[in-house]
Amino acid sequence: MGFTLFIATYITKFIDATGYITVFISMVLESMVFPVPSEAIMPFAGFLIAEGKFSFFGVILISTLGSIIGSLISYYIGYYGGKPFITKFGKYFLLDQEEFEATNRFFQKRGSITIFICRFIPVIRHLISLPAGMAKMNIWKFSILTVIGAGLWNSFLAYVGFRLRQNWQLVMEYSKTIDEIIVVILLVLIGLYVYRHLHKKAKKIVNQ
């Protein structure tokens, strides 16, 4: 069994066994600061739509509900806790301070529209609710932009999964090539992680 088939089979089985609750919890975590990518969940929920086990309406409703709840939790952490709370407790939420600072600068420069735009950008979408809360952004505007952005992104990923499952035989014909691409991507990501870790360590030594 190739890597692509292995991942698709077992993640889909897990979501099928646990139901919509896995989609909901994953999107809550994804919309907070936890590194749970929607790309690892929503396409496989789309698989189950194609198999008739989930409905498109149910998947989009539950995933978007999870996204707004997770986003509101982060928003209020930023609103009431501010930067001191994030600096002190961020590590317990697996929050990268440099990524947060970059996201905060992006929000300060672009304004409230970033709440919508960042739903389509990896990493930043996990963090963008914090600076929105810190800036005391209007809660209704924040919620509307979050629901629209997250709803569109979740719908897109679910539809991609739906179409892939419908054309699964064709996908499997290219599974070896897909496996090789995934391995290359994983190696690049590991390399970037190691580089960043060593770079941060070097900066700390220099600053001491």
C-alpha cells in the first residue's frame, strides 16, 4: 500500500468512525493556535460526502461552526489577555512567537480585511484571531469575516476531496508519483524546521 493510499484510507476510516465530531474539534483547534491543518481533515470529509456517509451541508455547517468557535476563543484570549498573556503562556499552546509577531504586523498593516484573507493562508490563519482581539476589533465584523472566509475555505477543501474520491481510480494510477511528491515536500518541511530551529538557537547565542 502506497503512502497516499495509506493516509487516505486510515484518516477517512477514522473520520467515518468518529463522525462529525472529529471535523468539529479539528476545526476548533485549527482556528486557534494549534498546528492542526484543515488540509489534513476537510478533503477526507469530502471523501465521505462522495461515499454518501456525510452530507455537504452537514460538513460545511459543522466545520464552519468549529472555525468560528475556535477563532472566538483566540479572539478573547487576545482581547482580555493581550501580549503579556500570549508571551507568558503561548508556549503551552504551541504558539511560535516569531510567527505571532509576523502575523500581528500583518494585521496592523492590512487591517480587518486580513481576517478574511488569512483564512486561505497556512500558519497565519491559526494566529490571526489573536491580534484581532488585541486590537479590540468589532466582534460582529470579526465573526462575519471569519464565517465567510472559513466557510469558503472549508467548502473548497471538502469539494476537492469529493472530486478526488469520485476520480479515485485515476488518482491511484498516479499514486507512485504523488507519493514521491509528498516525500519531497515532507523532506523540505523537515529541512525548513531544522534550519529555523538552528537559526533561532544561533540568534539567542548572539543576543546573550
